[in-house]
Amino acid sequence: MLAELGHFSLVLALLMAILLAIYPMWGAQRGQVLMMQTAKPLTVGLFLFTLFAYLCLTQSFLDNDFSIAYVAHNSNSLLPWYYQITAVWGGHEGSFLLWVLIFAAWAVAVAMFSGGIPQDILARVLAIMGMVGVGFYLYILLASNPFERLLPFYPVDGRDLNPLLQDFGMIIHPPLLYMGYVGFAVVFAFAIAALVAGRLDSTWARWSRPWTLAAWVFLTLGIALGSWWAYKELGWGGWWFWDPVENASFMPWLVGTALLHSLAVTEKRKAFKSWTVLLAIAAFSLSLLGTFLVRSGVLVSVHSFASDPTRGLFILGLLVLVIGASLLLYALRAPQLRSVGRHELLSRETMLIGNNILLCSATLVVLMGTLLPLVHKELGLGSISIGAPFFDEMFVYLIVPFVLLMVMGPLSRWKNQPVAALRNQMLAGLGLSVVAVVLLNMGRDGLSYMAVLGMALSVWIAIATVQEIRQRLSASKQGLAGLTSLTPSHWGMVMGHLGFAAMIMGIAMVTSYSVERDVRMTPGDSIELQGYEFRFLGVEALQGPNYSGHVAKLDVYEDGRKVSHLEAQKRFYTVQRNIMTEAAVDPGFTRDLYVALGEQLNNGDWALRVYVKPYIRWIWGGAALMAIGGLLSMSDKRYRMAKLAKVREHKVSAAGEAA
């Protein structure tokens, strides 16, 4: 019964999306207030019906209702209850249901927290989200129904959830990633609504920026968490593989980062209007492209959902329709967009547009590296592989000018920056960074050029950030007391730049100085690596709720002092008959100690892989700092639109009474 109720609820959600796409837009075009006012209740209805369908599927998993095909394929009666809940998004159909639920949640958030936006603009924004939603709901009902029954015969037990997904990281990684992906639909809707209404001014940028920040924060956290999950779960010790599906989430992040900075220029200087709109369209288009790559079956990846061609063609058609229609509207309206802000060649505007160009260039590199092997194969030219060396080399070429502009941007003034003042700041920062790198590497043997470059760039960003704060304090003439006058948006920029610096440091150090060794050990053996002694204590049997296996136990010593106890697991999942590695990790501020258990060899020996990973936590810590920066920027009072609207209404009414 729950399956039928859930399916019917999705049909009603589709009806809500259709009405949302028509009535508010019609009302905005004709100036009909009552029709525009239908936007909010229709959006709430869309969310509630989608939520009910999602809860029906979740309860079906908890009830072990294996008459539902999706439940039978992705669950098992032995699966712990918390993995039964997360198994809802463990396969294609359920993950897309989570996608549309998050889409509906974003829509209702826009409806509830956009009190300062004019009613006609809000109606258009929600109507455009309704139009996009129609495509999503048609797809889930026609090609990806999670409530399809296996009748009259169905299994007494399920096939179990993919063992790769039976991990804490997978409980929160997909929802965060989807929140970022789908969040760019809001930014897209604001851009298209502004194009339709012809109101692409600084106010539009102020409306859009908090939603862009929110989507960007979620996507940042989702990507970072996915990297951490792969590092811990797959047992290979890596944090990024340039997997095509990893790239699919990285591309909208790059464009979203460019969009954030472009919106700042449009908001403060009324410049780059056309470029900002194009970035908003591109961010959501790349999110849809990522959806197509993951769900079309054209990619083979541990992240992807193998699907039949019908599903891929449906998403491809939706992708072409959305991108084509939005670019057509952009082509018709873009000639009317005129930026009133003027600036010289040496100015903050120039630095920001330069970084925008580099971010988009990086996106094109990732896009070409991801799609070129597919195109090459489809043209009958054979199979080619574009791997990590290509991406690594290309990003090295891009990161140096990117950091240079990133350092110059905050130190530059809007409109016009005197050359002498900027030159002095840059030379001072560069000199201090060189001194810092020399001090940090004193006594280190076997220096790596890439590590030294990464450290120099990272330290230079940090120094420039301090210089920028000092510059503002000098201008305010308040000394350290001026720190309290800096806005949350400014502190968000500071945290974001420091987080990026920490990421560069972590990437440079772990890439250049990571040490690994494959060893054959018997209980009682020990191995020394980077000053750490790993003592192998032995292997014991392991029994879990739906798996069995072995756990290897090791003690780690440094200078004769025990610093850690590690337990690495090798699990055998009985239903799917898959073997999974659960690495043992001792985290640290400047290093990780990492052990993965391999196969049992003859004479009671075991194969183990031992790593020492320097500064790898700085990668994820940097991502967390960037996300905190985004949250701080969102908290800026100029984005509290409902409160500002009430203040304006109060002033207007007070002025009327005084008259």
C-alpha cells in the first residue's frame, strides 16, 4: 500500500510542478496579484507531496518490503537500520527521489525566505523552478519509478546494499552533494527570472548571492566528504583520482566559485552583468551534465549508477532543452545588458575577471579531459585514457597565475589601483613567503620542487590576507578596534582564502612527500617508515551483522614511545559476495598513519600496505574553512531580505504618518 501511496504522491507533486510553472508566471506577465500569490502554496504542496513519497519509500526499506523492486535490489533483512535508511539513496531510483526532494526543499526555502524580493520576481523565480521540476518529475515517473512492484513473485530477502556504500561517509555525502548540485537551480531560476523581467541590476545580484553561497557551501562540503570517504573506505590511500564522476561534481564547483566573485562585482560595481548571468546558467547546466554522466551509463565508475539507455536519453533531452532555452533567452536579452561601472586595467575588477577566466579555463580542462575519451570512442577512433598526470600538469600551469591574481585582488582598490602601492605590498608579501618557506624546509632532505612551490603559494596567500586586513585597519584609523567593524562578508572572504591556502599546502605536501610500502608480515614483525615503527600483532576473526572477515592489529611507536594502535579490516559481505577493505587511520595535524590489510599469504603471513601521509588533513580542513567562510558571508545583514523589507515598510509608513 505504501508503494501505491508514494507513487500517487509523486503524481500529485508533478501536478503541483505544472501549476507552479504556469500560474505564477502568467500572473507576473499580466500583473495579476492573485495568480502570483499561488506560487507559495503550490511550492509548499510540491514539497509536501515529494516528502510524503520519500517517507513512503524509507518506511518500505525499514519494513523490508522486498515486493518493491528497488528495495529488493538495495537492501537486506540483515542490514542495520541506519544503513536501511541510507539505502534509500543507494541506487539510481531512490537517489533521484532524494534529488527531487532536495529540489522541492530549495524551492520552498526560496518561497519562505525571500520576503524582500518583489512579488513579480519571486513569482517568476518559483515558476521557473516549477518548469525545471516538471522535467524532473516526469523523468522519475516515466523512467525511474522507485515504487515499481515485483509481482506476483518476489524474493524473500534482498540483494543487500552495495558494500562501498555501507559507511558513515555515505550517510551524509550524497545529501550534501545533491544540496549543492540542486542549489544551483535556484541561482539559475533567479538569472532567468531577471532576464525575463529585464531587471538585471545590482539588486538582482544581492538577491542571488546568498543562494549561490548556500549551494557553493553544500557542494564544497559534499566534495570534501566524498574525498575523505574514498581515502578511508577504498584502502588505496588517495584523496582524489580524477574519476569522471568526481570531475562531474568538481566542474559546477569551479564555475560556482567564479559566479560568487562575479556576483560581488555586479552587486558592488554594477559591472559584468552579462558574464554573471552566463555563469549562473553554466553552473546549473554543468550540474545537469553531471547528472547525465552519472545516470546515463556512459561512464564506468564506483560512483556512477548503471542505467539503461532510455534514462540517459531522457536526461540528455532535458539537458539540451534547459541549456538551449536558457541560452536562447540569454542571446535575445544580453545585448540589452549594459554595465555602468567603469574601471582601469589595474583594479580589483580586473583581478576578479582574470580569476574568473582562469576558473573557467580549469573547468574546460576538466570537461575536455572527461568527455574526450567518450567522444573519441563513439567516433570509432578507439579507446584513449586521460588520467591524473594530464590534470595535475594542467592545474599546475593554472594555479600559479590564479594565486597571483588572488593575492593582488584583495590588495587592489575598486576602479583604479596605484601601481607603486600594489607593487610594494606584493614584493613584501613575496619576500616574507620566501623567508617562511626557507625556514619551514631547513633540515629537510630531498626537497621537492612542487612541494616548495605549493608551500610558497600557500604562505603568500596567507600573508596577503593579513596585509589586506592591515590595510583596512589603517584606512579606518581605529587600530585593532577596527576588526569589529569588518563585515561578516569580509570575514567570509578571509576564511575562504585561508582555507584555500591550507588546501594548497596539504595537496603539495601529501603529493610530494607521501610514503607508502607494501610489506609481507607475520605476527611479531615490525617495519620502520618515516621515523615510525609499525609492529604487527596479528590477525583475528571478525563478525559483523551482514559480513565476516579479519582484523589486523598493529601498534605504532615513535622514538620508542607508543603513539597509536591501529586495526585494519578485510570484510566479506555474504549476500553480495564482495570483499571490502576498511583501512585503519591514525589522524594527526601534520601526518596520517594509514594501514590497509591485504590478502593472507602462505606460512601465516599477511600482505599489508603502510602509508605515512603528511598534511593530508589540511586538504579537508581547508575545505571546511572555505565552507565556514561561505556561511559567514551568508550571515551578512545586507542579505537578510525579509528584515530589510520590513524596515523599508516601517520607514514608508512612518513617512506617510508624518506627512
